[in-house]
Amino acid sequence: MAAERTVYTVSRLNREVRLLLEQGLPGVWVEGEISNFARPGSGHWYFSLKDRDAQIRCAMFRQKNSAVRFVPKDGMAVVARGRVSLYEPRGDFQLIVEHLEEAGLGALQREFARLRDQLKAEGLFDEARKRSLPPVPRRIGIVTSPTGAAVRDILHVLARRFAAVPVLIYPTPVQGAAAVPGLLAALELAAQRAECDVLIVARGGGSLEDLWAFNDERVARAIRAMPMPVVTGIGHEVDFTIADFVADLRAPTPSAAAQLAVPDARTWLQALARFESRLQAGAARMLRDANAALDRLGHRMHLASPAVRVAQAAQRLDELDQRLVRAARSSLLAGRHRASELGRRLAASSPVAHVQGAAAVSAALADRLERAMRTELARGAHRLDLASRTLDAVSPLATLRRGFAVVTQATTGALVTDAASVARGDTLVTRVASGHFRSRVVED
């Protein structure tokens, strides 16, 4: 007598495969490109995630997709978190999505929050560690791209507000793979040379990815370790980076950073004008007092006839008046000469050599990035091959490929599990690994 066989119905087989997948695999993160996106009246989302070599069907139910803050569309790169399952009615392998975010941006935001919390816990953001800016800096350093709009805005504001302060630019890339090494090199150079008593770290606006170099942990720690106060002016007013948190003072824009770094020359000129007015008033008062004293002495000398002493006092008064005028003129000429000298020194400085060095570093880093990408692609292909073999191992078609077959009645479609259930002349349909064929019973 033949051994008793356990024969599954299709429903039972699909149900047990679904349970095997859901219990055997934990929640997974999957990155891919959306295609065939559909949103029926039920509010559920159905789509496929694909990459260059494969795709998987996905379902995201209304209770979960209501929390998604963007509208998915075909071609969008996303990262999905979900559980692997099987849609029993069709036997389709699928991913039940529970969370969806745009690729790249979500990961960067999580890394930003993680590093922000870590550095805050270490005390790098403490207000007690922030340093005050000098009222009038003797020299200002700028760490930024020498060709960007930010440096032009900063120099324009500095020239308008307080042109007498010299400026030194530490050039660096502020975006891309070369940005972090460039920023670290520029900060290290500024710290070693100690030529400035205020340092501005700046760049123009951009996306989160464009500003990401200023969220690097190494850059943040380098800013915090600078020997002079650091003012950041990165992006627009709504943009915040880790560098802003560790800096001694954060400005909403590069132009605002320049305004915070120097006083307003107009205020100083107004103060000087007030001092000049007070000096002139004092001098006039001294002259009036001297004249009054002279009148008194003249009256006394008229009584005592001391003509020589009166003449000497008058000469001394004229001498003091001339010395006062010369001193005022000399002070003004010295100020103008210093302003002219500072302007000449600023025009003579050139960042060309630093730019060339940064370009060489950028080329080397690009080569390293290409090699790293090739290695990562090879690893991904290997993991995909392992996953394909695992899926094939649990496929019902694998059983048929080992030589087994499914036999049913041609007329009723009933599954044949017992030889006694067929009679001579019955037509049977036999399904094998590749296709099926009909046969007729010629003998019981």
C-alpha cells in the first residue's frame, strides 16, 4: 500500500507560505524607485519599488499612509519600512509598508538629530562656553568659498560698515565631497596662524544636502576648539546646522554675520563728531577763560604797568592755539593714512594658491569615492543573489522541479489523491514543473 501523502490546497499552501514569510523575516527597510503607483477610492496605496535589477509589489494601508507628509509619484526615490508578506488570493510576494520617506532626506534628518543630541549632551552647545565678540576686531577671518556669493556679500557689508578692519579669507569648498576636508583644513590653518580675533564661517543658501558639510561632527568639534570667537552665517534664516549650535554666535545669513562682526562706522563717526564738537567747545571755553584772564591781567598790568609780562602771556596763548590745531590735523591725517594702508594690503592678498590646493584634494577624494561606490555595488549584487536563492528555496515550483506532479480530473478539476478514485477511460490533467499534459486511464 502506498504511503499516505499530505496534499495541500492552494489556499492552505499560500496561507502557510505567508505565515512563514511574516514570522521568518523581521521588519525591513527597503530603498527603491516608485512605479505603478495607484490610490483607489479605499484610500490604500498600491505601488512597486524597483531598482536596476528587480522590483517588489507594495501595499500601504490608509491608517499608515495618512501620516506621510508628501504625495508619492512614479519615479520618486523613497525608503520604506515594512514587513514581508504574501497576498494569498494571487500568491503574490509583497511588502506591507508601514512608514515611507523620501530617500536621502529622511536619513540626513535622522543623522542631524542624532549628532545634535550627542553634542548637546557633551555640553558643546552650552551658553556658558560661548565667547563675546571684540567691540572692534583688529582683523576678521572668513572661512568660505572664494568664488561664492556669500564672500561678496560679506566683503560688501564689511566695507560699508567698517572698512578700516582688515579681512583675511581662508578659501574652502562648501559643498560636495571636498567640503568637509576643505573646511577642516581652513579651520586648522586659521587656528595655527592666529591672525584674526574673529572668524566668520559662511556659505549661501541651499538644500539640506547642500549644507550637509556644516553638519559634520569633525567640523563642529573644530569650530568649538577654535582659539577665537566664531560667527556662523550659513544658508538662510530658516536653515540651522550643527555648526550654528557650536558657534559662539549664529547669524541668519552671511551678510548678517558680517554686520555682527564689526560695529557701524556711522555710529563711530557720529561719536567722533560729538567728541570733536566737545573738543571745540572746550577749546573755545578755554579761549574765553584765557581772554577773561587776560583782560583781568591787563587791568592789573595797566595798574602796575607790566607790559613785558602781558606780551609774553599773549604769545604763549597763540602758541597753544596753534599746537591744538596742528594736533587735530595730525590725528585726522594718521587715520586716513591707516585706512589707505589697510585697503592696499587687502587688495594685495590673493587666495589662488589655496584654491589650487583645494582642487587637488577634491580630485583625490573623487577617485576614492568612485572606488568605494564600485565596492558597494559588488556587495549589493552578492546580497541580492543570496536573497534570490532563499526565495527559490521556499517556492512551490521548486517541489515540482524535483520530479513531483499534481494530477486532477480533466472534467471536474478534482485533485487525484487515490488510485481507486479513477476509472478506465477517465481523462486526467497532470501538472509538472514546466507546463501540463492530458492522459487517459487505460487500465484500473
